[in-house]
Amino acid sequence: MAYDIDMIKKVYAQMAERVEKAREVVGKPLTLSEKILYSHLWDVEAEKAYERGADYVNFSPDRIACQDATAQMALLQFMQAGKPKVEVPTTVHCDHLIQAKQGAAKDLKRANETSNEVFDFLGSVSNKYGIGFWKPGAGIIHQVVLENYAFPGGMMIGTDSHTVNAGGLGMVAVGVGGADAVDVMAGMPWELKFPKLIGVKLTGKLNGWTAAKDVILKVAGILTVKGGTGAIIEYFGEGARSMSCTGKGTICNMGAEVGATTSTFGYDDSMERFLRATDRNDVADAANEVREHLTGDDEVYANPEQYFDEVIEINLSELRPHLNGPFTPDLATPISEMQEKAKENDWPIKVDWGLIGSCTNSSYEDLTRAASIAQQALDKKLKPKSDFGINPGSEQIRFTAERDGLLQIFEDLDATVFTNACGPCIGQWDRSDRKGDEKNTIVHSFNRNFSKRADGNPNTHAFVGSPEMVAAIAISGRLDFDPTRDKLMNEDGEEVMLDEPKGIELPTNGFEVEDAGYVAPMEDGSGVDVKVAEDSERLELLTPFEPWDGENLLGAKLLIKAHGKCTTDHISMAGPWLRYRGHLDNISNNCLIGAVNAFNMKTNFVKSQLTGEYGGVPDTQREYKEKGIPTVVVGDHNYGEGSSREHAAMEPRHLGVKVVIVKSFARIHETNLKKQGMLGLTFANESDYDLIQEDDTFNFIDLEDFAEGKPLTVEVVHADGTKDVIKTNHTYNSNQIEWYKEGSALNLIKKLNA
């Protein structure tokens, strides 16, 4: 029986009428993405054809999901919204605050001891406001959502960039900042710029060592980390229909790595099989009744160039296994070319760790494919040359995999089975062989491989591959190992080859679990008391940001000019800093400490215009704040790519940064800045980035006339008294300008609910 089945049936009951109306308004056949978008309009019925990449549109999502690291700030904000209960089905999942170290049992016990204050807070807030709560150890948010909540044709948002994973079950599922989630929890519309559409036609069929993961690794190489920005990627074709539901989820999951708003697939037999296998026959039956509306129109897929803004075609029969990396998920290398490429770039060939799991590849099928390789190592007397770590995706998967003997295979290879949690993927890893300054290589089936992400070491070269490829490489101990052609020497001195992986799409004997880890909220939580200790270092009630005074911003100093890639990991690191995700002032001590200063190419080392001395970014900014001096951050392309964490916007705002000016923004981060009452601007001429000097002062001389579609003029005054006057663009609409005027979107919500 599905959760919220009445809500799902209501969506389906309205779908036919809304899709027909949208088709009439648009005047042509519809993609799946358009069907879902137009059937979830806040104003119910489509009245106009929206311009892709231009029109801001209000939507009505069906549900919300939050993970524990981002839920803290989201719920702290919701507590100020003046609502007794969430207006839309919402869940919280405790998967980020569990460090991988010794193994599942010990690690979970330690997490419950060290983070009990946070878990108790999240549990009590969930109980009070009608939110479903998934306990620590229950599983990784996106796998749990896929198994329990995702449904074809639905729309959801989540406070994690990999919410897009639910596209594997035919949803439009979008990662957002906590403030966006708070809007929807409070019964308000969710605003999104109507996405462009990228169609990916998949022909042929996966075979041999090639996995669904290789599809998105290939796409990432084509589109790069920003090529999908502002777009939905819709997969279709015979190749799409031939893949499993969880394989589709993997592809959608890593769509976040190309900047896509989300990715999705049309409803098909593999999705129906997955729904029924996860005890949701009622959803499958309901979906079958509106099946024609849960995929794109035939004309669209027959002539995709007429309906998508861009079309990519991939023949799965010809696709070969890839490894992407290091340091960026879009550096795609076919495994057959790795030997030459690694040598050219001086990448360490020896592999120290192979890590399987994360929200991207932790399904039952993923474990079976990797286990089929691990079993061969046992049978062929191959001793792995690398350490092994495994993170199952959910307690249901872990319990079933243990029942079916899959976990024992890994344990027989001395692998460590970690908790059903994110672990090393997000830097929650106490690495047993910490390397210091030594260059080293790890391979994993995760989604991101930014510098320092997994273990905090900038010299760790992380490569992304499929679970089976990670297993094979870990057994060989070599980055350049190609299992399709290379042999290995076993313990008897014999040369052997690994056979192709074999996977099981869904467990033959069905899924099984004793305690899935779900806690339902009270029907009436009004009597629940949510306490936050005044001396807590983990949690802090929020103080509203100050509204704009309506005047031009003058005399702002440069805090930092960031060089090159500046992700949300650089702006607000995870790892050990996750403990402060509910305490804005404490976590602000990591503000921009990973960003590279363009003037000295160092991190966390910027010049103070107050003293002329160099120091850490947060310390320097706190001095500006104490003196009441506004500041500006300058950045490069795709600023704020990666995680949806709104801390990367809230920390600068809290510390007194007023404006961020960049060449281009990642979608979620730009929205987060707007929500928190900051100015997010782009250079009208990208080359003006080069004009910015270390001792610059900024005057925003026409901010008083801040208006939709009107560029802002910035006077950049240099230390020698000379100045440059530059133009900056923005994407604020009239409603978002109101957020800025009020000091934040939350301030506006409170005002409306007062």
C-alpha cells in the first residue's frame, strides 16, 4: 500500500483534462516533461504557452523530501512561518550525519550518540508539524523516496540536489533550497523558470560491462557541468524502455552534475514492475489507467528535433564503460583509453579504495552486479588489491541483500559494509588510510568527485564509475584496468579474466524488511514541544534578516574574487561541518574557506581592506560586519554548482555580504541567494571579471531603481582612485524583488501570514 495514495489518485484524476487543455494551449504534441509541468500549474489550468528559459511560472508540487543536513535549516525557517502543519506531504530522512568508519553497527551507534540532539530536534519538529520521519539507518533519502513515494507523472521538490533521482519513476523531481521547500510547506506556490528541454534518444541495449551509469557518464562528457542548466533532460526510445527502473534512477540522479533542473523517463513496464515489487500495486493500477499521459506523445519521440531545444542520441549497444574524473564529474574517459590518459595527466595508477553505494548506485540490482564480480574474485582466487566499502541504499535493500547472501560475498573479500547512509559520498568518511599530502586514487560509484569531497584531501583523485566497474578496478588495484581485455594473476600464479557482470533487476523472493525505520507523525501535534537549548552548538533559532533600506548600496568592499570552479562545497564545506548545519553562526565559520583567491591562488587567505593584513575569509568578513561595512563576492562561471545546500547563501548573508557578482550561476544557488535577500548579479560583459582588483570598492549607483529586466550599474573604484563603470544583469522578477525589499522570502511569508 502506497503512502498518500489518495493524493496520487487525485493527481491522476485531473491529469487527462489538464494535459488536453495544455496541448490545446501549446498547439502541438507534448513531451512528458511538459505534461507534468502543465498539469501541476498553481493556477490549475494552462492559459498560455510558456516560453522556455524565460517565463517564471508558479507550480503546485505533490510532495517534499528533506535530508537531515538541510532539513535543520528548512524546518527552523518553517517554524517562523506561522503554520500549525505542513500543507503538502513532507518527509525527513536522516542519512547525512552518519560517518563511515568501522562498519554499520558501530557507526550508527556513534551517530546516534553524537548527533542525538539533532535527530531529536528533527523528530520532534516532524511530529509537531505532520511530517513523516525516517530514522538514522533507514536509508539514503533518494533511494527511500524511490521505493516509497515516487510515482509516475508526479511533481516533487526536495532539499537536496539529487532529488532528481525520482525521475527514474517518471517524476519531475527538482532539488531546491530550504526556503523553496518552506514556501510549499506553508501552502504557497513554488516558482521556477519554465525549463528548456533536452531530449536524449536511447537506441540499442546495454550489454556486457556497460551499465546505466555509463549513459549519464557519457552525457556528462557531452553536456559538461553546466550544459544542462535551466533544462529538463527527457530520455526516450527503445533503449530507455529496455533499462530497469533503478537504472533510470541512476541516470536521472547524476543529471544534477550537468546542471539540469531534473531528468525523467516515460512510464513503462520496468516502472510498473518496480512499483509492484515495492508493494505499490495500487499506484501501478492507477498509473495504468492514465498510461498514455505518463509519457511523451508519439509525435514528439518520432520527430524529437521539432519538440526539444536540443537532441542527443546514444546507441546503448555501442556504448562502452567509462570512468569520469578526477575533480569534476564531466571529465569522461572510456575505460579502454584510461591507460593512455592517466599517463598523460600523471594520475596515480594505484587504487587505494573502491566505494560502492550512495544515492546514485545503491539499489538491489547495483549490489547484485557488483557482487557478481566480487564472487568471481573469490572463485578465481583473486585477492583484492584495494580496500572495499559498501553503502546499501535502504534498510529494505540491506535486509534483502543480507537474506540473499549478497553482503556476505563482500564481507568474504574483507569489504566494510557501512550504514545505509551517504557516508563517503558527502565527506562523511573517517578514512582509515588517510594520505596527508600524498597523491592517491580512489574509484567510486557516487555522483560527485570534487576536490576534497570524499576525504577532505585535495590530493585524492576520485573517479566515478558503475558499481561493477568499481568492483573490478578495486580487485585489480589499478585505475587503468580494463576488464574487457586485461588479465589478472591469481594466488596460484594463474592468469584469469573476469567474466561480464550479471545483475538481478528485482529480488526473486521479493523485498523484505523487519523495521524500515519510518515514524509516522501524530495526527495533532499541537502539544509537541520543540526545544532548542540556548547554549547548543548544533542548533540555533533564526533571527530574521534585515530588510533593504531602499537606498543605493555604496562603499562595499571586495571580500574575495574566486578563481575557477567554486561549488557549494567550496562556499560551505560538508564533512565535519555537517554538525553545524542547524546553527547558522557556527557554520558560517566555514564561509568560502574552500574558494581559491584569484589574487594569490590560495584558499581561506584574503586581504582585509581595514588592516591590509591577510587572514581567513570568515574572520575577515566578521571584521567588516562589526564595522558595518557591506561586502561583495566575485565569482567565475557556474558559481554555486553542486549541492542544493542553502547554507552557501545564508552564511554570506549572515556575515554581511550584500552582493555576489559572477559570470554565471548554477540554478539552485542563484535561487537560494534571492530567497535569502541577497543580490545575485552577472557581468553583462564576462571580461569585466578581469577588471576587479584586490582593493576595490563597489558603488551600486542605480539600485534605488531596482526593477524587473533592468540592468544594474556598478561603479568599481580602484585603490589608485581610478574607476571602471560596469553593467550587471539579473533575473529577478517582481515577486523576487519583493523578497529583496523585505530582507528574505521568509520575511515576506511571515508578513503575509501575520
